[in-house]
Amino acid sequence: MKHRWATLWASPIIDALLPVFATLAALLVVAVMLLVLGANPLVAYAALIDGAFGSVNSLADTLVRATPLLFVGVGICIAFRGGVINIGGEGQFVAGALCATLVGLYFADGHPLLVVPLAMLAGALGGFVWGGIPGLLKAHFNVNEILSTVMMNQIAVQGMNFLLIGPMIDPIQLERASRIPQTARLSSAFDLPRLAPTRLHLGTLIAIIMAVLVYILLWRTTLGYRIRAVGLNREASRYAGINVAQHIALSLALSGALAGLAGAIQVYGVNFRMFTDGSATGFTGSAGFHGIVAALFGQLHPLGTIPAAFFFGGLLVGANKLQRAVQVPGALIVTLNGLVVVFVVSTELWRQQRTRMRAAESLAERDDAHPASPAAEVAST
Amino acid sequence: MRIEDVILGILTSGIRLATPYLYAGIGETFGQRSGVLNLGVEGQMLLGAFAAFYVVRMTGNLWLGLLVAILVGGLMGLAMAFVSVTLRAKQGISGIGFFLFGLGLSDLLFQKMLGTVQTVSGFRPVAIPLLSQIPVLGQVFFNQNLLVYGAYLMVPVAAFVLNQTTFGLKVRAVGENPEAADSLGVNVARVRYTTVTLGGMFSGLAGASLSIALLNVFQQNLTSGLGFIAVALVYFGGWRPWGVLAGALLFSMVNALQLWVQVLGLPIPSEFAVMMPYVLTIVALVVAVQRVRPPTALTKPFVREG
């Protein structure tokens, strides 16, 4: 009879907690870095937590910051489950935001109930196309999607800069010498409704609904089943008659659509216009990268990504307070996220070993419980 | 401005700008030939660039800066090797983790230790006697700084090591068929550790070539995707040093052209000019992938059976 602690240790619950352990390890490494930089890690982390979750307003800010992470992260889940890696969240986010902004500027006098959904659709479509291009290149020319999506990011940023300095610039800015590269503010009638007297907006709710919908898509529909099958084994899927190329392209495109939607929501829920500082991060807040971290932390499961996005949104919001408290730049959080990614993927080996161990044990138990039947012994003699 | 001067200018800066691509691309070639895809090149470059810049800013010693950059890059490479060889983590994703780590840390240290964008006096052009006197060619090829010469020297050396030495044979064997290499007594893990650490050192050097030789500044995200392009160049170059050279030259020439388009004020929006190398990378990947087959064991961790 095994001790029950041993049973608990071998249970899948520990597997589910692996990302948490990995994150704790990353936090520990960053604590050492803080010490080296002459800051007290306890003070720093206390400020981080307080800044992220300490008040109603900071909680609302955390949710607002988590929203694009959740969209992007859920999209990342689709791509990873389909066996492709989407590093192009930044570009897809920008493409989606641009399309959505164009809709809002073009139909400036339209009815919000028509224009806003149309803008969201346009945003998703923009991301769908921007993710679909690397998807098609992967499916038909076997172009490494990691590299092509990174390149698509840079192309999107330059496209955004061109449009915001040129054709889409706010007419008011044209008359000024400063010429800040941003669009006009969209009609305030299009602003996504606030959910409370804070900055929290409807987009957060949409993000959670999308996460549930993507879960249903992946695990309860034929399309999702095929995407996952292709992700698990391309050869077997082909043998089973699944159009592998099509599903590879589709999983990247759908992944992009969610990032595009994130961009659209960012415009209509937070900024009400588009602007650029020349880089992608200026507008996206690196949601395209942090979304990957959230998805990994959520074990590439759409529902697991919900709390993960909340957690990492909190880190990003709390970083401001941390910066003020211990004079360490907020870039610390990017460093931390990098470590989280490295540590989470590093636990994979452990997970595999544990799965194998459990399989071996259950096999052994079954043999104990059902010794070969007398009939079989007779038959073999 | 005469057209000859413009062409000369493009060639001279094109030759110069190929430097970081060459260092990073050739380092990455060794890693990939042994079966490890290191996507953290960009992060390694950023940390190397910062380390070199900071040391030079503080001590004024260029060689010390270079050495520290190589050490920092090597350390990052070693970490990548540990994660992908010993822990057998998914290489595509762990590389992105190292990229974010380098991006964040270099930014953090820059803000904390420098605060503002500053400049250093980096490696200066060294005219090679006689050769630099050749009209046109002398100016283009033989009046560059030492790190530029070093990058071009690396190409034949790397090709020789990869194709003519025992070490190169081991690298290729481990990347093509680790089981067979292992059964012949090659230590797969050791070879991969060596190549990935070496790749990291070269990435650090590539970063240093930007911050203390070509641009002589450091700022947030100095490399802006250059490390990823270097990885793409390895694919484009068919996993061969000479191929990487061809790719690096193609890219740096397009980049130089792009800079001159802006200098000359041609009626092409500068954003489209900046976009060109990235579009070209995608096109190049489509073309390249059809030509050559990647190392068979690329991204596949090795587990000894039994």
C-alpha cells in the first residue's frame, strides 16, 4: 500500500501546477536580479501585487490589460494545438486595429450597433489575413512560420507607421507642426460600454466568451478535432483523409483573427483611436508576446488561459508601481516573462516522465488485480 | 550627387551592414547543423550589444567590450543548450523565452545604468595597405573596421571547420542522424552544447558589432528583428556558411539601398523602404525552402534508447 502523499505527488494535479512552480522559480531568479540591482525584492513584489490587485481601480486596470492577452493567448492555443507556432500576434493585432479603425472613421455617422460589430468583424478579418498569409506559406511552401510571422510583424508596423503619418492621420494634426502620428478620435458613440465606474469595458467580457467559444471549437466540433489531429500527427491525419495543408493554414489564420480582434477591442475599448511611436510595442503593449506567455502558462488550453491572462495582466499593471517603489524599470516584467516561458517549457520533460510513470503504475496495478484467469492457463497448456 | 557615388555608397555600407548578419548567421548555422534551432539569437545579440557598449563606455577599452559581449552571449548560449539538450524543451518556444529575456534585461540595464542614449567611439576603419589604394574596390572592401574584416574571414573558416574537420563531421552527423552518431561513440549532447554555446558567443559578437563598431550607440531594442533575420538567413543559405554569406550580402545591400532611398529623398515613403528587407526575407524563405532540405534532426531532442 502506497503512502497517500506519494499518491498525491504522482497525481495529475501536480502536473497542472507545473506552470505555477515554473513561475515561482522565475520569480525567484528575478528576486536575485533585484537584489543585485540593489532593490529589496520583498518591497518590489509587494508593490507589484498592490499595484495589480490592491484596489478596485487597479483590479479594473488589470482586467483591461488582461483582455488583449486573453484574446491573443486563446489564439495562440488554436495555433499550438494545430501544430504551428504563432509569433505574429503583434502584427495581427496591428492589422486588426487598423481595419477596425478604418471602419470607425469611414462610417463616422453610422449607428453604433451596426458600426461597432462591423469594426470588430473587420478587426478579426485583418488578423485572419495577417495570420493566414504565413499559414498558407507554411501549408503550401513549408516556410517556417516562426520566421515568417516575425517578419509579418515588422511589415505590419511599417504599414501602420505609413498610414498613421500619412493617409490616416488626424486632420487636426495636419495643421499642427508637431504632426503626432495618430488618427482622429473615433466617434464617442462607438466607445465600448463601461462595465463599472472604472476603465473596465465590455471587451473583457467578450474575451472571456471567446475563450469559452474557442474551447468548444477545439474540443466539441469536427473542425477543432481535425485541427488538433493535424497538430498531434500530420502523417496520421493525412492518412485519415484530413486536408492537412488547409487545417495548418486555418489554425494560423484563426489564431490571427483573435489577435486582430484584440486590436479592434483595444481601439474601441481603451484608446478610441490608433497611434504609433514607431514601434509595435508603443501601440500593442507587446500583447502579441505576453499573450504567448499567458497561453503557455494556461497549458495551451483556452480556459486555462483566462486566469493566466489575468495574472500576467496584473504583472504588467503592477510593474508601474514596482518601478516607483524600488526604481527598477518596468522592463523587468518582460525579463520575468521570458524566464517564465523558458521555465514552463523546461518542465515538459518532467511532465512526460510522470505520464510514463503513471502509465507503468496503472499497468502494474491492473496485473495485480486481474491475475491470468484459470481458463487462459488451461487454454495455453 | 553623382550616380557613381551613390552606388559606391550603397556598396560600402552594404558590405559593412552584412557584419552582424554574418556573425549571428554563421553561429546559428553550427547550432542548426547539429540539430538545435536557437531562436534566442535576437536576445543574445541585445545583451551582447549592451554589454559591449557599457564596458566601452566605462573603460574605453574596445577589446574588453568585445570579450565581455562574447562571454555574455556564450552564457546565454549555454543556458539555451541546457534547456534544449538536457531538459529537451521545445526549441521554438524556449528560444522566444530567451528573446524576451534578452529584450527585457537589455532594456532594464540600459535604463538603470545609462538612462539616456549615448555614443561611444567604436572600432574605426582600418585601411589595408596597398589593397585600399585600388580605385573603387579599395574603398568598398578594404577600408572597413576590424570587425567587418573578421566577419568575412569567418566564412571560409566556418566552411572549413564544418566540412573538413572531425569536429565538423561530428556536428553534421549529430544533426542528420544522432542515433548513428551516438552508436559510433560521438557524444551527441557534448557536440550540441558546444555548437549552441558557440552560436551564443557569435550572437554576442554580432550584437557588439552593432553597438561598438557600426552604430556606436545603444538603445532599447537596438537590433529590431535583425537576430530573427539572421536565423532566416541560415534557412536561406541552405545551412552552409557560403550560403549565409550570399544571404547576408543580399540583405545588407537591400538595407543599404533602403537607407540611401531615405538619404536621397526619393519619392518612396521611408516606411516602405524599411519594410523591404522583411518582405524580401519571406520571399527568400519561400525560394530557399524549395531548394535545400534542413538537417534531419533539426529541433528534435535526442534520447538514447534502452
